Amino acid sequence: MAAIDRQAVVRRHTVRVAGVDPRSPLQVGNGELALSVDVTGLQTFPELYPVPDPAGGPTGTLLGTQSQWGWHSVPRPAGADLDATRRPYRTPRGEVRYVDAAPLSGSDDSALDEATLWLRANPHRLDLARIGLLVPVDADDAGGRAGDHRAPSPDELGASEQVLDLWTGTVTSQVVLAGRRLRVTTACHPARDVLAVRVVVDDAAPPGVAVRLAFPYGSESWSNAADWTRPGAHLTELTTRPGGGQVLRRLDGAAGPAGVEGAAGVEGAAGVEGAAGADGVGYRLDLRTGARHAVEQTGPHEVVVSDSGRVLELVVALAPGGAPVVDGPVTVDGVLDAAADHWPRFWGSGAALDLAGSTDPRAHELERRAVLSQYLTAIQCAGSLPPQETGLVGNSWRGRFHLEMHWWHAAHFALWGRPELLERSMAWYDAVLPRARATARLQGYAGARWPKQVGPDGRESPSDIGPFLLWQQPHVIHLAELLRRAGDSARVVQRYGDLVEQTARFMADVAEPGPDGYGLGPPLIPAQESYAALRDRVTNPPFELAYWAWALGVAQRWRVQSGHPPEPRWDEVGRGMVRPLVRDGVYAAIGVEPFTIRTDHPSMVYGLGVVPATDVLDPALVRATLSSVMADWDWPSTWGWDYPALAMTATRLGDPALAVDLLLRDEAKNLHLPNGHNRQTDHLAAYLPGNGGLLAAVALMAGGWDDDGGRPAPGFPDDGTWVVRHEGFVPAP
């Protein structure tokens, strides 16, 4: 079979946007830094891309400039102590203390006490800069002077066209603004946190062009990464030089010219405790411009770059701390050339999928989702931290990441033959391993207990749900195993052996022996989070039981491969997990009443799909349970990753027609916007676990798994309507 023409596959899904789509901004990025842009190619009209705050606070925007290292904390109030939120829960071995909180109303946690709320909201991810176009002031206007600029109004926005060229990673925007036609080119350097912008004024329009960079304070809002109401709480200092300048940013920093006082406030991801530099500088921006461009500070937190001609070129390099850039300047052409070199190599690496020969009318849409999801996860989920659920678009849960979602964001990188992109975030587990071991030790368990909702410091967020979840624990083993399969097995086992070891030790210890085998809980909340009010008595969800058995078996094989003797306890627990409760011929979601609530994730079937076959689950019962889910589940309450998860279950059960139906099911939370993002709700307008989950499901459906019987593309119907050409997939376990 001839090799797939990868460029043709990618280019037929070039994103083209006419006018303003308030739900679907375009992005450039590199995994560590991303910039979301509006119809002007920058962030001129953030109000046209709104994200409401679930607590009723100021509206945020989808137009973020975010990084993996840019975090902020407001000063800690008295009493904000994680230990103060630990409450005892009865377990079979006695009382165990969990980080707890009062019940929440959806994502609105504003009713929590001040100390608990601070622990949930700090550190929070920071919107680093708002970069937008200005228009010339008419000299005939009252007070107008030649060379002055102003912010345009949305009423001055005319016809526009935008193209996101996925093959080169650049956005080109043609826009009429205040009567002048502009061409804006936007890109991100693939290996450095550097943005490049070129603005060209049409020859038929009057010359003069300007770009404004505005800088907010950090926000404790659930969904808004920028607070514009506290100018006195931070400092912005510009130092100009020929061809550019440097902007230093201090948030709650050491006393400066404006008399700002407080603790250092920007937290970096590299040091888990994160802090501003020794001089109080949180982060910096190095600006490179044309020789004739003017760079001036026009307000306490505003810098304007302008030129009286027809072309403005601006390079913005961002970095934590205040030290100058040491690896040299980059031009706009340099960034564009680097992107144009990187992205064809990205698309040429790893796996590829070509569905062009299919007659099923859904094939083009599935291929579009797969192509765009590869781009979106590469620029937002391939960084040095596990990603937040909204990636680097803007905040959700204050930018904090959820470890039970890490698999959904990033497992596909290994399955698509790009394991190095997954490895970037795996190092974070090493950094927080001491904290995870301390949590397990405090609760009386061996090994390491991984938290649920965290920032770069790895500190658990108080919640009535998160600390009681268990299904993030096997993810570390699962992700490491995918890396082993996709790369140098001996190197990967040596590199991640301790993480696997400590994870398995906790898993084996937290499982409690009973008359029917080793069980889980209480307290416990399964992946299906509908049981928060019952956490003190929930037991034995099917997905977690199967995941425990499989992951402990993997850990044992790793231990042997490392040259260590088998750990008898791991075999005893893994092979002796209790079988989940069966009622009316299907698996119950939990082992106690009410047994199954038919909302949220139908995770009782995910123990055969996401997880390979084990002795814990009977395939016939999983098939019956899946049928019952299809019959009467509350689909509006599901989430974007549920559809690929269900598709994986159908695939392993040998029902490819159902797998495709589920992966592309027409539901509100399975929508993939023109920019490729999986939208959930107004305040969760981008949801990267849906994109990563789709790629993981496609990898299973096209590339197969160890015991799939050898049928090509086993997750697609073999009825002639699907022509699935693929190459480079790593078979799943």
C-alpha cells in the first residue's frame, strides 16, 4: 500500500473563518505557550469571545496568552491551611483523614469559607498579556494628534477572512478595521516561548499601525485568568532600546516605583514551590521591533508599539523571572521559518489516518476532528505540566489541572507514535512524588497517592469530590506502559520505574481484603462523580476494580524487567479483586444503594475499553451494560471524553458500527467547533480531554490492540463504506 500523502490530509482541513465566531477563536502555540486570537489575528476584541464566570463575577474571554510556567498566588489569608481541611473518614482499617470541603453548586464555589476558597484558587494560571491592534486617531478629532492611536470599537470591524494553515502553524487574517484593510500574520516559535506578529496596511489605506500590550493582575475567578481592577497590586516597567525593549512584570512583588508591596507572586512550573526571581520580577517580555518602530509605555500596565509606515513587525519573547534573554534575538521571519520547518516534521512523524476513500458521510468529519485534535493537543497538551481541561485557551478551575484527565489529554501521543510529547509532562510526577508519598503516609498507606485537582506545586484542592477519586492512580502506570510500548523499553522502565513502583505500592495497600476478594472504598467516589453525597459508603465501582487488576499486573512485569523479584502482594491483590455487583443482568455502578444513578459518566463499562480485558469483568455483562446505557442514559449530563470512551468499549466488544456511532454521536457535548475544540458549556467552551480522547479512540479503532485477532482497523465497519488507510499507530495493550 502506498504511503499516505500526509500533506494532502492535513491541508484539506485548513481552518477558514469568515467573520466573528464567538465560540471558535484560532490559536498558535508550542505546548508551553499558546496565544488565542480573534478575527484580527490578535486580541483586539476580547469581549466578542466571552466566557462567563459560574460564580457571577466578571466575564472572561477565550483570547488568552498562557504558558505552563505562568502562575500567580494572591497573599495567603490567615487560616488557609490544608491540614485544617482534613476530616476523618471511617475505613476498614480505621479513620483516614481526607482533604474535604462543603458540597458545591456546580462550578460555583464562592460560598466556601475564605481559607478553603484560597486553597482552591491558588496558585492560579495567569493571562500573561493582552495583545491587540490600535487604529490611528484622526487628527481632525478633538484632541487628536498626528501619530496618536486608539482602541477600535467592534462597530468598526468590517469584512474579514482568517486561515489557520496547519501545515505551517500560522494564522493569516485579512480584516477591514476602521475603514482600513489590514493583513495580520501570527505565529509561535516551536521551541521557544516567542510570538511573532506582522501587520501590513493595504496600499490604498492611510499609513500608520500600532499594537498594544496590556497586562492584568492574576484572578482567583474559576474561569477568568485576568483581573483588570487592581492596577495597584502589580507593576509593569518598560526599558526601551534600539529595535525594541524589555517589559518587567512584578505581581505582589518587592516594593518598586509605585510602592507595591507584598510577597513575590508569580509561580513557575519548574520549581514546584515556584516564586518570582530574586529581584521580585515575576516574568518578562522581550520586544523586538523594526528599526523605526516606537515603543512606549502609555499607561501603568500598557505598552504600545507603533510605526508611521505600512508594516509593523513585533516579536514577543516571554519567560519567567527578570534575567535577559540569553539565546539571542529572533525576527518575525525567523519565527515563521521555524514554524514552517517544524510543523511539516510534526505531521510527518508518528501515525497518520486517511479516510478519503470512505463513502460513509461521516468520514470527512471524523478525519477533520482527528487532524485538528492533533494540532490542538500538540500546542496545549504537550508541555511540561499535565494540561488543564481548557488547555492554554483560558482558565477553567483557575487553570489547575486534573490528574484523572491526564490520560485523556496525552495518552494518544504514545499511541500515535509521538511518545516524546507525552514524556514532557511525565517529569512533573517526579517533582511532586515526595508530596504524593507524604499524602499516602499521612493516611496510613504505602507508596504514593496522587492528587486530583492541583497546580504545579502538587497540593490537593479541598473538595467534596476530588480527594475521594481513585481512578487517577493507575494512570501513571498506564501512561508509563504506553511510553514503554512506543519507545525504548529498557530506557523507559529505568526512567519511570520508581513512579510505577510507588504507585503500585499505594494501589495494593489501599485495596482492602474481604470475604469476596480485595475491594475499594469507602470512602470513594468513582469516575462517575454522581455519588459525592455517598462518598462515605461507596464501594467497588467496576471500572476501578478492573483498572486495579490490570495496572498491578503491568507494575509486576515492570518490576521483573527491572531485575527485581516479584512483589507477592501485587499479584495477590491484582488477581484477587472482588467482582463488581451485577443487578438485573448488568453491572451496577457501585456496590451499595442506589447502585446506579444514570447521569454523568457511564464508567461502569470503561473497564473493558479504556482498560484491556481482565478477569474482573465479563464481556457479555459489559455488552449488556452498554446496551442499557444506550437505552436510557441522561446524555446531556455526559462529558466530551465519554463518547471516545464508549467507542473504545464497543471496539473491544467487537461492535465497530456502534463504535463509530458513539464516537460521532450527535450530542451537545460531542460538538467539535470549526477550530476543532470540543465545546461543553458556555463556561467550559474548550475541553481538551474530548480531543485527546478522540485521538486515543481512533488509535484503538484503526491501530488495534494486542489481542484483536489481526483484523485491519478493527474499530471500523467492514462493510465497504469505510476505507481506512493508516500508518504508524502503536497497538494498544
